[in-house]
Amino acid sequence: MRKNKENKETKEKKNKKGRLWLAILSIIVILTNIFAIYNILRLGPVEEVIRYIVIGIFVVFDLIIIFKVRSKRLHKEKKVRLLTTLLIIYLIINCAISGLIMYAYGTLSSINRDYVTYSSSLIVSSDSEIESIDDLSDNSIGILSDESSPEGNIIPNEVISKNNLDKNNEIVEYDDYFSGMADLYDGEVDALFVPTDYPSMFTSMEAYENIDSDTKIILTEEKEMKKSNTSDREKTSAGKDVTEPFTILLMGVDSAEEGLSKNTVANGDSLILITFNPNTLNATMLSIPRDSYVPIACWSGTPENKITHAAAYGTDCMMDTIENYFDVTIDYYAKINFKGLVSLVDTLGGITVEVPQDLCTDNSSREGEVCISAGLQTLNGEQALVLARNRKQLAAGDLDRGLNQQLVIQGILNKVKDMKSINQVMDVLNTVTNNLDTNFTEQQILSFYDIAKDIMNNALQKDDADLINIEQLYLDGTGQMIYDERSRMVLWDYVPNTASRDDIIKAMKINLEEEEPDMIKEFSFSINDEDYEKTVTGTGPYKTAFTYDLLPDFTGDSEAAAQSYANAHGINVTFKGNGGYVVAQSYPANKRIDLISGSVVLTLSGSGYDEPEDNTTPSQGNNNSVTPPTNEEDDTEEIKTDQDKEKEEENLPEVDPPKKDPDITEVVPGTPSTTY
């Protein structure tokens, strides 16, 4: 009897321990389950019905657990072990669900970075005796006047204050980096604060093609800053919900390193403006030429300049510039590293693209050449980068490159529907996260889920169809060599045709449902017509081009010839000296006449000046349109001065503008033409 009693007491103790263990384990399971439910709720619009069903099942399981643990009938050891096993399995499921959602959510959160590392460098001329910041005394130091610029003003002022540079040196403020760099080269300023990757801003300009060897860095300072402290728009979008028609600006960053942990002040070489209508699954896509001559929003007085130069002043400046010019609100932006494009395409298993022509360019590390051939084919990452980056071998340079980049984007979108495994999805997500910076919030990104379902359903119904119907837009324009006030040299600019811009704006507004489309009453088309080509909005034909009347180079012209040309083109000229030929002029050649104030002073040689053997009149070779440079790195031509000696007459080649329609007639030099 005594032995049976002891066995019974031992058994009761084990049951009590088992019940206590079950109670503790059940509490842990219920807490992890609550956390899992919280994470499921964070998924926002993703499968709401299914999510609430899952949450309901979890709640039922929790009630069952509580009932079982509290039940007095739970006294058998086998039942305790079974329930313990089930609770452990349930705990693992809860942890797995929470971990997966937290990982995905955290990854999405990192796409919209809270902090950005900015880097500013103090540079001097390579032949300067200044070797370090300690050598600066009785010197002039240039900074950017924009107090919101981290690299141009905020970091420089911290360096100046920390080292007391303002006591023994003159601090010179500039509205833009180009004026400061021009002064550094001319010796007007001794040192200049610029973004650390400043060579990417200047090397495309002939005068600065050797900027790496022409200058040297004496100090580099980095600072991690919140986006919200440096930008009004980079952190959080104030745009539309993604369930409504919206716009997004894609900005390509051509870096030899993968990732976007640091701020990249790239030249904005790749700009693609997209409108997307989730109701129709239609998109418009416009590649904006890097040399487009448009008003720069963040510069004082919004003067016209290459749009690529706006990128050096931050994302806000670029977005404001594009919004103002194309009369559209940019709801979102995405900054993409070209280096990451290679990894993305490889992760997708390649993309299928119709390559328009044979192309070769450096690989992503700029260490070797990669070539692709014309025709329909599957490209790997490095080959896709050739198609997206190359512009030197294309007939219209950057214009054709923009169209090729659209082909790459379409190829990537089409390949998304072939993803079949969670591992591949996670690999793509990791690649995108590392090489993308955007102002999409986590919830806005998750809102794409329903859109993605509609796109995939559409793709399944039409197996060979594009995931999204993309309408290509093309900004027509004319090339001109225009004197740039800031860099103080003549640059090749792409002057957009305003009629083309109007057509583009209308197409975007129609897709955004801000305007009603014009109804086509008559349409003739035969599927057997092999010559049929899809119309690209913005290509015209337009009856006339848009160009500016530019000041010619008068040097070498007689007083009578110069006066005659000036009278014909509404230029007010004043002659200095008696007789002979023009040897100097107060305004540089190729300066826009509409920006000249007062009279142009022309200095004459006097009676002893010998007539040049080959005298070219001012009206020749100064206002002709030219094709963009495509076979050389530089897009610029430095303006020569007349102050020391006679200037050799320069004749620009008379070449048709890129992709110019045969119906376009040349603009007679004069005020800018806006008649169509």
C-alpha cells in the first residue's frame, strides 16, 4: 500500500510539472501567435480575406490551447507529451511566419533609406603649393551658396568652422559648381568645396576631361544625415496612392561599385519619366536626353541649361526641373545603380530583347569590353548593361540610348512572370534593395500586390503579351552650340521642340486620366502592310524646329558686314576704333541674343589691318544645327577669347539634327521660333 501511495504521489508531481510546463509553453506560444498576427496585419492590402481567415484560425487555436491546458482531464503523460509536441510545432510556425514577414518588411523599409552618407572634398589646382588644410592662409575658398546642400555648403561650413578657415581666408560663395570650377581653373579662387565624386560631373566637358590630374584633393569629409533634413521630397512621397494613376521618375546612377549606401551626385545621364495607370495597365515612358536645354528649377532665375547638370544639386532640384518643364507632378522617384542592373538581370536568368544593332562597351567594372549583336536574343547582366549604357556607337547618341533603356526595362518586366521559387523572389528583392533608393513607403510598395496580380492574370491570359502596355514617348529637338554663362564655354545643347513637348504632355495627362483622349474617327490599317510602324508620340512630323538666335563671331568681318548682319538680326552694335576689321567683341560668340543687355561693342583694327585671305561672314556656321557628339567622350567645345590676339574663324559643320523629319524647315536665325 505504501509503495502504491509513493508511486501515486510521484505521478502527481510529474503531472503538476507537466501542467506547469504546458502553462508556460502555452503562454509563450500565445505571445508568439499574437506577434505573428501583428505582422500579418502589417501586410496591409495583401490578400485581406485570406489574411483575416488565417488570423481567425490562429485565434481558434489559441482558445483551444487555453481550454486544453486548463482542463482537469489532462492527467495522462501521453496526452501531455502530445500537446507539448503540438505546441512546439505551433510555436515554430508562428516564429517562421513572423520571421519571414519581418525580413520582407525590413527589406522593403531599407529601400527607402532613412539616412544618407554625404561626402565633400576640398580641392586645389594640381600645381598649387597647398598640400593640406593647414597650408590655407590668405587664400580664397569657394563654397556653394545653397544652405540646404550637404556637399556644397553644410559640410564645408562645418570644416571651415572647425579649422577656423574663415579668419585668415576669404570665403567665396557660388550659385553653382560650374562657376566655381571655372574660377579654380582661372586662378580666381585657390580652393573649392565639391562633392567627392566631382569628376563624374565634369569629365564629359572637354575643358575638364583631365580634371583628375588637373586637381588634387587636400581634404575629404563625410557626414551621415537624415533624408528629411536635406530634402523635402526624398523620404516620403506626398503623391497619389498607387491604386490611382501616378508618375515615377527613374534616375540611373552609373557607378563602378554596387550599392547606394552613399549619396551619388551623378550627372543624371539616365532619366526616364513614367506614368502608370493601374486601371488600364498602360504606361507611358519618356527617356529625357541628358543634354536637353531646359530651365533649371533650383538655380537663381531658373536659367536654361543641360538637364543633366540639375542632378548635382540633389533629387529635389531634378524633380522640380522636370515637373516644371513637362507640367506634371512626380509622385515617386527611384534612383537605380547601373552596377546592380547586372545582378538583377542575372538573378532573373537573363532577359529577352530585340537588340537594334551591334554594340560594345566596358563591363560593369570598367575593366574589359563586352559586345552584343543585333537581333532577338537573351542577354545576361553584363550584356544588358551594354544595351542600357552605350551611347557612343548610336546614331543619335543619348536619344537612342534612352530608347534602348526602355527595351531593357520592358525585358525585365516580362521576365518577372517567369519567377517560380521563393528563393528567386528573395534574391531579386535583395538585389533591388542594395541598388535602389526611393521615396516609396512600405505600405505603398505593398499596395502594388493587387496591381501585380492583375498584371500576372493578364500575362497568363496572353502568354506572349507584354506584362504592361508601354507607350514610348520621344522628345524631338535640335542641336545647338550655345555659350554657357557658368562654365564660360560653348556647349552642345539639345533644344527641345515645344510642339513635341506639348504632344508628350498630352499623352501623359491622358494616361493619368487628367485629360480626355481625342477620338479617332478614321483609321486605315492592313495587317499585311510590312512597312507599318507604330507611331511614337513626340516624333512629329513638325513643320519647323525650335532654335535660338545666337551671337556670331564677328572677328575678321568688316565694319559694314558686321553692321549689316546686326541690322538684319536686331542686334544693337557699337564700334570702337576707326575702320579696318573686327578684332574683338564684348560678348562671346554663340551667346543667346535674347540674353544680351545693351549694345555689343565691336573693336576695330584700324586702317592698317590686313584683310584675312578667307573671310567668313558672321551668318555662316554660327547658327546651324549639329548632331550630338557620339564617337568622343566630350560633348563640349571651349570658347576662345579675343583679348590677346586675333581669333581664328571657326566654322561649325552643317549637319542635319538627329532624327530630323524631312518636312522640317530650317529656322531663319532670329528670335526663338514658336510657330508650328
